[in-house]
Amino acid sequence: MTPAARAAAAIEVLADIEARRRPAPDALKDWSLARRYAGAKDRAAVASLVYDALRRRASASYVMGEGTPRAILAGAFRLRGRTLAEIGQLFSGERFAPAPLSAEETTRLAAADLSHAPGPVAADAPDWLWPSLERAFGEDTVAELAAMTERAPLDLRANALKTTREELAAALAHLGPAETPWSPWGLRVTPGEDGRGPHIQSEPAFLDGLVEIQDEGSQLAALLAAARPGETAIDLCAGGGGKTLALAATMAGQGRLVATDLDQRRLAPIHARLARAGAGFAEVRRPHGREDVLADLDGTADLVLVDAPCTGSGTWRRNPDAKWRVRPGSLAARRRDQETVLDRAARLVRPGGRIAYVTCSLLPEENDEAVSGLLERHPSLAVQPVAEMLAAAGLDRLGPAVRPTVHGLQMTPLRTGTDGFYVALIRRGS
């Protein structure tokens, strides 16, 4: 496919997303299945165009004066640095290309300027969430959210149960990895211009369990939980097991590690991942109806990791369509889920033990406010100061980069180069 044909395909996919109000991955999958002639590079390029357009949907619509799929794509091209001539070559009207730019479109693209745009537009954020985001970031809100419109890198975690970061870097030298700035486990690979990264799952290092795909922020969240060898640790919202594997590494395979999730379907990949990583000492407990599969562990855990279900606002640079699909009802539902899992964690943690509360959210409702609610309901719990949390994890140098909050810390693409993770550490009194 030519670049112009890819642009036309992206417009088609964006139109499908809008018309059927569906997630971008579903629309892209259907487009690919209906066009078997499109090769892997074409599919990746079209996906990158779609996601880039969704990242800049509000600002591109503002620049173009309308929010059609065509306008969003053209405006996004301009906001990402394409010249007017380059955009004109893509919108040429030739075979398989979008129709030529109109005089109005050309004028708007030439004058593209966000200096007087409203905050939510300049930041490409949903209007209804703007007050929450301003509470989180104050005068930095536009800059913080604008950083969310950039493409995310591919971060890898060296599995400390089997290798070191240096050894893994040597094994993956052909991919040109660089060390991540904060995590002692992390390597970073920058995707190409078409958005494609290497297929890590086919690498011998992956098949041998030496590496996992994990954003550096997620790695840091696991490190800040500071699980130690010999402890009893519970991953209460384990899902596919990403942080369970990281906890296993910090525990050096020693102690008791239990993983579970309220939704047993999310646990499907965890067994194979644990086996590949050499973390066989971890125990997976699947929920069974109303049965409490952790009842025997009440009051015994040194650490309970709550990687809470949330709106995922901290991952908008990876999942840009999610920010336009989140609704007040879904935020309210996630807050109820967070209250449920935090109360369960409070029953599990022993005197002197700790709860590591983690979200991939930017919203105070899901972060500090959730912790405040926990502290009100359980007076025996208290927040550990951020400086102590960083020191215990050996991450003191991360301190100046993170944004301190009332109860924890916030990582963001702008400040730490990671996804938007929130972490708070809560201890039960002895």
C-alpha cells in the first residue's frame, strides 16, 4: 500500500470507530481481516495512523473546525509536524488516496495553532474529566496531558530470576536496546516511524523466560512494593501476572507468593508466564463463585499488592481511544471496585505489614481519594511517607522526578518517561 492508501485506510477505520462506538483494536482487526492483501507493515502503519489521530482528536478537530475522521487525520498530521506539502501529497485524490484538500482545509492546516485553545483541547483530554485532571496537575495540566499524546516506547524487564539487565542487553543487542533511566531491570526499544516494534515474543530470550514486556512505570511500582525474600506476598488483582512476575523477582524465588483476581478470566495467561519465568513457587488461586479463596490468609500477609482496576487514564498514550470512551458511570464503577479490593487487602495484611496500592490512573478520585477512604474505614492503617518508600526500594534518585501527592506519588510521561502510575504504601500498626 502507498502512504496515501494507508491514510485512506486510517480514515475508514476511524469512521468505523465513530459509527459503531467500538474500541480501536476491534475496528483495526476487522479492517485487516477484510483486506488480506495488506501485509504486516501496512497493518502496523495504518494502526499507527489511527492511534496518532485518536491521540490528537480534540486538538485536530479544533484546528480543522470539524471532527470528521478525515479532518482528525489531516489535523493530526499537521500537529505531529507534517508540512502542508507532505499532507497534500497524501490527500492527493489519486488512486486509493483521500480526496484532495479543499481550500478551507488548506487554510486551516496552514494556520494550525493551539495557543488560544481551551485547556481540554490543547491537552487532548475529555471535557468532563478536566476538573479532576486540574486537581491532579494544577498549572502543569496541559503540559502533562500533552505528553500523553506522544507514542510510548517498548519497555522490557529483565527477569532477575534468570538473568541480569546487562546479560539481556547483550542477548538483544540486535534490537539496539537502551537502559531505562530508573528501573534497574529495564531496557527500552524505540519503535520505528511506522510504530512497529520488534516481535519480542519470538525472541529466544523471551521463550527462555529471560524477558517480559512491561512499562518502566509498572516495573517501578513493583519495586516500590519492596517484596523481600521469605515474605508472604499476595497479588490481589494479578490479572495476566505482570506484577506477580516482578514480585517473584524481588523475592528471589523465596517465600510465599499468592496471586488471584476477582475475574478468573484475566488469570488465563498467568500459569504459562510463571512457568516460563521460573517462578514456580508462586501459587495461583482462582475465584469460585462466592467462596473466599484467601480466607485462610487473613491477617498473615507481609505485603498485599493492590494493582487496582481503574479507568486506565495513565495509559492513554498506549490506548488513546480509551480516553474518549471512558464515561462517568465507568469511573463510579471503578471506584466501587477499588473500595472492595482495598477493604479485602486490609483484612489480609498482618500487623506491621503493608499494602501497596497501585493504579495506572491520573485521577485523584482513583488515587489519593481511594486511599483516604481506606484510612477512614480502617483507622489502624497509616500511609508510609514517600521518602521512606523510595529509600526502602533503593529508588531515592527517583524522588525529584515523581510528583508527590497527598498519600503517594504519581509517575507520568512528562516527568518520568513512563506511563501514568500512582503508588501509595499503607502500613498496619503493630
